[in-house]
Amino acid sequence: MRCPFCGNVDTQVKDSRPAEDHASIRRRRFCAACGGRFTTYERVQLRDLVVIKSNGRREDFDREKLERSVRIAMQKRPIEGERIEQMVSGIVRRLESLGDTDIPSRQIGELVMESLARIDTVAYVRFASVYKNFQAVDDFDRFMAELRPVETHEP
């Protein structure tokens, strides 16, 4: 594993243990060249996924990019990091179990929104505002109207 500090490719594993989610291995590493210490995570990957963007462009699926976008939506929300990791792992497992290696970005976005809606409404709205490309306050109003339960007035 390459050292993130000096680029040395000869680093040593000092400690390995299961991560909190028990879906990955956490490894503490040491670089003999610069003395740097860092952590890596090893996960099972069932298949190589390719994301098909809305413009038709293809790119390799990047779990870290997915996790970053979820963490941005959840910023300053009372959600534990472990819960976010579980959510991301669940989304990745669902994508890998679809049976196809080519996944439309729209499908990934829908899975993220579905998961966020169950966890935190504010994070769900934040993510939706970017995912659905809201341009004006009216876009928020329409979206929020869909979230609010319909009030029924009985005589």
C-alpha cells in the first residue's frame, strides 16, 4: 500500500481488526521511509460496477464518491458515522446484487434518496436539491409539498 504522505510503496501493517460495520477490515499501517501512520479499509467487492451518467459517459463506480455525497447531505445532522457507513454499505450491496455491472446514475440517486428519506428528512431534501437540480425556490416548494401529508378535513 502506497504511503499517502511520501508515496513510498513499502508500508507495513501494524494492526488489523474488523471495522465497526463488520463488513470491512481496518488496518493500521506504518511507513518506514517517513514514519507516517495511516489507516486503510479492505472490503469485499462482488463485481466491478460501471456508472452510466445521464450524458451516456461511463465511469467506474467509486464508493468513496457515494459516501462523500451522503456525508455532505448529512452534514451537521444528528446521525452517527457508523449509521452512514451502514447506509452506504447497504446501497453498494444492493447495486452489486442487481446482476448487471452497468448501473445508471439515476438508479444510484434513487437508492440514496430512498435510504436518506428513512433516516433524516433534512438530509433527504439536501440531497434531492442537488440530485434533482433545483434552480429556484419554487422547485423546493413543489418538492416539499410532495413530502407533506395531505390534510383531510372531516365534517
